[in-house]
Amino acid sequence: MGQVCLERNDVGCLVEIGNQPSPNILCHYIDNSQAWKATFIGSSFVRRLDGYLKERREPLKPGYTIQFLGKGGAGYKETEAQVSLIDMDTDMVFMYVGGNEVKPQVPMSYHVCSMRRLLELIHRRIGRSKPVFIINLYERLKPRGWSDVIKYNRVVRTVNKRFKTISRRMSNVVYVNTFSGNRFSHPCLSSVLRADGVHLNDVGQGVLLWKLTGAMEDWMTS
């Protein structure tokens, strides 16, 4: 069994502390007895997660084979192109997409229709019995193309609500809320983002990994 352990700092934000459990520390145990294959598609969040794991010289978790197909700047259309590259024997797909297309001129219906189309394409590729995980979009401190950060983050929250609704209405689609128990707003948001105000720093990557491995385990034991 492997594990990821987190604790809350003095402002209530989750931070990774390694793998030594102690009282009041959240630990998620991973069953490594069976090999699983997961594929990650989407934008730079996926690409940077791959880089983070390579820097640490470790897999997502022992026992997992991971295929990363993320590309910086990818939107819905670019992610559709990644679907054809997914290994058909993968056991599950994780997807982070939509953040680059949260723009004032983009209607909410575009996010909904694009996500539904992506999910349909993925299930055609890997089979409808396998799960697809939608990773919630992250709020930002410095959204590109927006002068009002509060308005941008309000739109992000609305998109996430739509994604969650989609997951409830489609079979074998899971919405992964990495905000749960650790809402990424001030001061927590600034503690998990890089200086660019957009991408996750190492602490944020640790929290994201903890949530994703938890989602994997929940699915496999359900």
C-alpha cells in the first residue's frame, strides 16, 4: 500500500507533508496490488503534472501506468485531437480542459456542448464501461484577457457547476472536485499557484495528486 499525506497549515490550506501519518493529518492509502492504466488529456495542467512527476522521479503511484497527452494552450478542439492518441486498453481517462476558453465572448453553451462531445468521443475510443474523470477548472489570480479577476473566477465556478451536472447525467463520468475540503480562494489560492497566477506550484500539484489518486481508488473500490 502506498499513501499520500496532507495537513492543514495555519490558514487552513492543505499542504503535502510526505508519507508519515500522524493525528489530524489526512492520508489516502493506495492499493498497489493490481496494475492500472490511466490516460491524462487536456491543457497545460496535464503537461505540467507530467513534468512534476518526472522531476520527482516517481510514478503517479506505484502500480499505475500513466499516459500523458496534455498540451500547453489546448482547448476543446485540441483535446479532441488527443482522443485519437489514447491507448485503447487504458482503464480510465482524466481530463482537464476548458480553462483556456473561459473568455467574455464565449457562451456557457459552448462549454457544455464541447464537454459532452469530448466525453462521447472518449467513450467511443475506450468503451462506455470505463470511467472518464472531469477535473474541475481552477480559479486564477491573474486571468489572461480579463481585467476583472472576480468576474473571471465567477465564470469558472459556473463552468464547473455545468461540468458536474453533465457528470451526473452521463454514465461512467465522474466530476473530481479538487476544491472539496480545501477551497482554493484567498488565502489558499495564492498558496497553491505559481507566480504567474495561473498554474499550480509544487504544493498545488501535491494537493491535485492527492485528490486524483483518491478518485481513482474510490472508483476501483466502488
